[in-house]
Amino acid sequence: MMKATFSITLILVMGLVSAQSVSFEEYDLPNGLHVILHQDNSAPVVTTSVMYHVGAKDEQPDRTGFAHFFEHLLFEGTENIDKGAWFSIVTENGGTNNANTTDDRTYYYEVFPSNNLELGLWMESERMLHPIINQDGVDTQNEVVKEEKRLRVDNQPYGKFLENVKKHLFTKHPYRWTTIGEMEHLDAATLDEFLTFNKKFYVPNNATLVVAGDIEMDKTKGMVEAYFGSIPKGAAIERGVYTEDPITEPITAQAYDTNIQIPAIVTAYRTPSFKDRDSRVLDMISTYLSDGPSSKLYKKLVDEKKMALQTGAFNIAQEDYSMYVVFGLPQGDFELADLVTEMDEEIVKVQTDLISERDYQKLLNKFENGFVSSNASIEGIANSLARYHMLYGDTNLINNEIDIYRSITREEIRDVANKYLKSNQRLVLEYLPESETN
């Protein structure tokens, strides 16, 4: 009885949490900076974040890695923050901070006790207006990025997995290169090139500022104006438009990795922007196929048939195009082709039959829980507000995106699988140990 009561209570609590909407106010400063404020006085914490609409796709083919490099470079110091002092200022004032870069955007944030809100705003305005970009800082961060690439890519098992998917799925779009880029491109870049990149992209009219947490709205607006209002507007940014030709016959390729002993097989499909409803349907399909030990691919290939050490499917959703990737690592005497046959069989089932009502309800529950979890902290809310505004053009998706997932039907799941997951519209990549080239 106690267990049943606890379960009912949990369901009721989750229902209440998921029903709560995130209130926010948004406006533009005259210099083009988009500002979003979210007040939550339940805890004395505030997140200050800035998202810039610049990522790896905004680079030149012979200068890849710039956006990720700037993620590091803009911590070097400013006219009023000494070189190397950024992190110590944050920690000495009870805060934490970080940054990350994707193919589509770069995101910086600080989390402070709310009495240090003004400090967070000042630091981000310093990053935007007064960064020190000199050869010494470039050289320092060049070594940092090289070490990161060695640890996370070059010496990591399956570290070049996605790199090889991208370069075969895309031939025209900048998505064809990695976010971390090529080190020789950074080595060859001049200081003037870095200065030009900063002047073009790290400007208020290419940024979204979010202040979320224990704030007073009018007082915060005044501080935002004081620290960001005088920053000059940048020139209008002209972005390239890259349209890939449809894939009409299978692309086959091989890649080699000195860090692995077990090969992998990958089937990958080029899919639509994350702004497209179909991309959200593909999210549901990947969850159905491979999220957890009870998912279709894992249960069949790993648990029941013992054919694979690991398998999965995931939709890598991006602003212009996305990638739907299915993979498997064989076990025992099974071949890569055996895994492709079995993985394809599960996809065909989705394309042919409606998933069961029970599986459909499980999917909805997982997406409900994920939606609630993503906005369970002030830090998460700040990220969501910036992302939904900048990349989706609709800040209120923080409240109603879950309604889109709820409205997806079993018939749509079947139809979208048929539309995009066709065997003649994909890459089949064998990811092999380096020794197999000998």
C-alpha cells in the first residue's frame, strides 16, 4: 500500500511540476542585444548567460575550429580583467562558470549568489566589449585546444566516429567538418584573422543575454542597460546558405581508428532541421529504438541474440540539417553486415507497423520527464530560454514544446520513419581498427 501511495504521489507531483510554466520578459536594446529575464526568488542564486549565434558552420573551410577556439580565447582577459584572472574572480565570489560550442552557437554563463548579479553582468559585458585578443593569448589557447583534441578525439576510442559520419553526409554545408576543427588551420591563422572573427560575430546584435533567478526585474533592467546599452552594434551578418543534394543511393565508406580493437558499423541519414516537426518525431523514434535496456535494438541485439556489445540510435539535431545515426559493435563471430541486417529489421518494423499503445505511452512519459528535468534548475532554464529564442525563434517553446511531442501520433512515427530512414538515402560506414589496413 505504501508503495502504491508513493507512486500516486510521485505522479501527482510530476504532473504539478510539468504544468508549471516558466515566466519571462524579453526585449531588445537599441544595439540589437536580445534580453530575456526570468524571475525566481525561491533560492538566492542567479545565472547570467550570453549565447552568440556563431558556431563551426560560420567558419571558412581552411580555418575550421575558430568558434570553439573563441570559446577558450574569450576567457583570456579583458581591458579590466587581468590575463588568467577570470576563473579566480568567479570562484572567489562564490560562483561557477563555463562555456560550450556547437556547430550552431556558442554559450557562456556564470552562476552566482544573487548578490553578485552585477558582477556577472559586468564580466559578460567586458567579454563582449573589451576582450584582449593578442598573440600571447592566441598562442596560449592554441596549446590548450591541441591538448583537448588529443584527449577527447585523437586518443579517445571511437573519437573520430562522428567526424567520419559528417564528412560523408555533407559535401557542401559546413557541417562537414568538426566543431573542434583542424589544428593546422589554427596554426596557420594570423592575429588579424582572429580579430576579424571577433569583430564580426561577438557583437550585441548577434547575441542573447539571459538573466535568470533571484532578481528584481526593474533593478535588473537598469543594470543591463548600464553594462550593455553602450556597446556598439556590429555590422549586419550575412550568412551563407548551403543546400545539400538529396542522397539517392547508398554511400559506403570505411574509417580507421588506432584506439580500438572492436569494429563498429554505422548507418547514418541526413534529416531536417530541429525546427522541423519531423525532427521531433525522429527524436521519438530514436528513443523507442535505443533508449535504455528495454529498447528494441538493445533488447534484441545485446540481451536476446548476443550479437552486439552495444547498439544505439540517436538524432543529432542541428539548426540547418540533422543526422540520424544508428550503430552497433559486434560480439563474438558476428559480422558488421549481420548487425546492419538486424538494425534494418527493427527500422522496417517501425515503418510498417504502428508501435504499440503501451510503447507509445512510455515514449510520452519519457519526453515529459525529460522536459521537466531540463527546466528543473535556474541554470537549465537560462540555457533553454537562450536556445529557444536564438535557434528556434520562439522563446515560449520553453513552455509548449512538450505539447508538440504530445501531439505526435503513432501514425506520424510510422510515416516519418518511411520518409527519412530509407536504405537508399544513407551512409553505411565501417569503423575499423587501424590494424585492418595492414
